[in-house]
Amino acid sequence: MRASRTGGAASSAASELHISGAEGLYEEQDISRVVSQYARRALSHPRGRPDKIVLTVEEIRERPLRAPLLPVSTAGCASPEEARPFLERTLLSLGVSKRAVTAALKTLSSRKTLRGAALIRLRSGAHAEPDRQRGVRVSRLGIERESLGTLGRRLAKERINTATVREALALASKVAAHPAVVAEVCISDDPDYTTGYLASRRSGYVRIPHIKEAGDMRGGRVFFIDDEAEADDLNAYLERRAVLLYAPKP
Ligand code: WAQ
Ligand code: MG
């Protein structure tokens, strides 16, 4: 699902405001329920009222890959002044260059929020997404039915068993499962959701409270990738390869 707003006659792609997006892998008998949930979500979004909602349903023919959900932790940041240096330090410790961190922060603080994610090369800091206006939209992912209970119980213990966390964790886990991706940073574009995250195979999914001030409409996602990675192959995996995430045994 994607919901956007162009606001009247001068509707051009350039003036389109991204409101909300969502995607998942579902069984056929769940389609009508999920489609109406997505429509409801689009129509009651803190970023505003959309004037266009696009719902796409596609049959998946290939057998999904399986990948583990990342372990979850929460950093003790009490303000953006603490969260930003924590984020930068952790990225540097994962091998991301200063240049790449600077490029990422520029994307994440832009007023023009992308619908998808930016791809930034680890050392050079160069952008690698094929469409800079749109970004790369990760899709075709879901959590295995058998793992939903385990995941729900684990998150409930930390009082974070929400759809927002489950969906972000699943997305981050699909992204981290690709060998060319070294780390991800996410800041919500919802003005009232101020917890972001940093994810990588090495660190797991690290929630970062107060990564931005409440009321801020800016946000986005950045995937840091190997300098040698073939962007077309990576995009094909992120946008189209079906992946089911499972909760690994502790
Ligand atoms: N693929 C790529 N990028 C995406 C996707 C996607 N499927 N969905 C969203 N984005 C990008 C896009 O640039 C959005 O502007 C940005 O991410 C933020 O999206 O554990 O709600 O849906 O409590 O606002 C983090 C949860 C929630 C942290 C993140 O993101 C926690 C969130 P939003
Ligand atoms: Mg959002």
C-alpha cells in the first residue's frame, strides 16, 4: 500500500507528499482483511490525509527464503543530543566511513522524505539507489506464522509489542540478511514517533529513543552497502525476493 497527497490541480510527481506505505506476505484467505486494514491505515495517518491510495496485490510463485529475526535491544538515549552521537559512534565502529555517515545524515534530515530507502556506499559515501526521488522500497517480507507467538512474547516482556516495532524489525531483518548490507539506520517520518533504530548483523536491532524531536516530519532509511556491491542485484533482492523471517531459539 502507498498513500500520498498531491493537493489539487497542480499534481505532479515532484510535489507529491508521501503519507504512508506498508507491505507484507500473506495467505490468500487473509487478503481481504489485510487490504481493508491497509486502507484504514492510509486514511488515519499522523502525516495527514492522502488524496491517492494505491493497493497492489501480487501472487508469489517462488518459494520464500528464510532469514532470522535480529535480536532486539534498546539504547539508553534521553534526547537527540545523546542519540545522534551514539548513532554516529556505532556506525563508525561498524566500519562506516565519516563520509558515508555525513551523506546519510544529509538524507535523513532532508525536508523531502523519500518513499523508500537510500543506498549509501560504506567507504566512498556515494549514493547507489537507481531512483534518488523514490529510493528503494523493501517489500515481500513477512514473519513465519510459527514465530509470531514467540516474537510477541519476547517483545511484550519489553513492553514494545506493537505493529510498528514488529514491522520495522521484520524489514530490518530482511535487509540485514543480505551479505552486501553492513548497516541500516531508520528514523520514522511520523511526527509523533521519535524512536528510531540502527540495525546490522553484528549489533542486532538497536532501538534509539529520542532520535528526533516530537513534531518533526522528517525521517527516512539508509542502507550502508559494500563499495563493490552490485546495486541491481541488491535492489532485486530488497524489492522483489520473498523472505519469511523466523524467531531463532535463544
Ligand atoms: N522500504 C524502504 N524504505 C522504507 C520502507 C520500505 N518498505 N518503508 C518506509 N521506508 C522509509 C521511508 O523513507 C520512510 O520515510 C521512512 O523509512 C520511515 O518510515 O523499534 O515507522 O514507516 O520502536 O515512518 C521504527 C520503530 C519505526 C523503532 C519506523 O518508519 C522501534 C517507521 P516509517
Ligand atoms: Mg511513516
